[in-house]
Amino acid sequence: MTSPDDAVICSAKGCRAPAVWVLAWNNPKLHTPDRRKTWLACDEHREHLSNFLGLRGFLKDVVTLAEWEASPRA
């Protein structure tokens, strides 16, 4: 059973909504090409956070949290 401290919440500033999306990103000036950092997003903030990362050329993938957790990552 998960506690409220284990809740996965949106990365948008001030948002406490449950995360539904994973935005995988990479800053090529700082990270190797295969490295993926992640932001989490609720439905309301997915587009805003995606646009923020996309405008900078950092956004690599957007998948549901369930898909991310089910995918094998090395």
C-alpha cells in the first residue's frame, strides 16, 4: 500500500495533482545523448511543460506514467 508521501505528483511549480505523464528530456550541452531526465505532468500541465522543453530542443518523448513504469530501462 502506498502512502501520501509516495504519491507521484506533477512537476509544474505549485501543482500537487497526481502525475499521469512522463516527459523524457535531455539537455545536449550537459548530458550524453542517451541520458534521459524526466519531468512528471498531470493532464492540465502536460502541454505547458512539453512546450517549455520542446522550445529548447530538450524534449525527447512523452508517455503515460504507466507506460514508463512498464518499460525496461537499462
